[in-house]
Amino acid sequence: MRRQRKKGTKFMVIGVLLIIAALGLTIYNIWDGNRAGRESKEIADKLAAELPEATKPHFDPTKEMKTLDLDGNLYLGLLEIPSLDLELPVMSDWSYDHLRTAPCRYTGSCYSNDLVIAGHNYSGHFRDLKSLAIGAEVYFTTMDGEVFQYVVDNIETLNPTQVETMIAADNWDLTLFTCTVGGRSRCTVRCVEP
């Protein structure tokens, strides 16, 4: 009987520790998401101040996307999703470390109609992509001031291993993606020019 009580107490202590650890992880994730949202807002404001007057886009698959160096990071421009009230800087190259600050170009270019942008599932980044409606407007402004307009054409869920499907640009001019909660799949938003 005494052994069973000791065993029960051990399991209860382990259970409480696991609950505390889960709570700590949840609090950290909320804090980290809020931090990333604040940083992205500050960077977006700095980028917006550097942008020349808005112009119509010029499509040229050979043209390189201009970058701006802010604090040692290269940015391509601003991504705006009005229906989600988002205006986010987009880094030139993706890495897990860069994603902690802002969405990043995964591959492609707006000049060749195959831009793919990855972002974390933070509340101030791409968490709400799944709630976009077909036809929602999306804008990308380059550091040259060229404004590319898109509309959401398709929303799909892909497995993490479906990289070729993710970057396939046959039908879409812009792709935005983020992990779902738990990271088991990718919410993928496909956009086309209107």
C-alpha cells in the first residue's frame, strides 16, 4: 500500500511538472510571436520610409530583385494582406533564424511570376493565412517601388515533404506558406494576378 502511494505521488509530481513545462512553452510561444510581430512592424515602417513613389510593375524574368540592408539583414520589400491587416517586411533569403524576425523569400521572384514566401505561424505573421478568402487581395511592393497586385486563387494543405509541389509555379504567380499548429503540414495560399 505504501509503495503504491509513493508510486502515485511520483506520477502526480511528473504530471504536474509536465503541465508546468507545457504552460511554460505556451507562454514562451506567445511571447515570441508578439516579439516577432513588434520587430516586423518596426522593420516594415523603416522599409516603407525607404521606398520610392509607387510605380506599376515591369515584368522581366532576368531582372534581379533589389534589396535593402537593415541591421545586417537584406529585405526585398513589403507584403501587404489588407483583409488580415498585415504589412510585413520580406527578407531576401530564408533561414530558420530569419523566419523568427520576418517572412522570407523561399524561392523565385515577382519579376518571373514565381515568388514563394515562407513565414512563421506567429500571430503577427502568417498564422491567419488559412482564413483568407478566395479573391482576397495581396500586394507585394519591391524596394524599387513597384507594386505587384495579386488575388488569392487557391488554399491548400501540403505535407512538409511536398517541396516540389510547394514551389511549382505553373499556375500561380505568388505562393505564401506557413506551418500549421504542430508543424505537421503547410497551409499554402496560391495567388494570381487579377
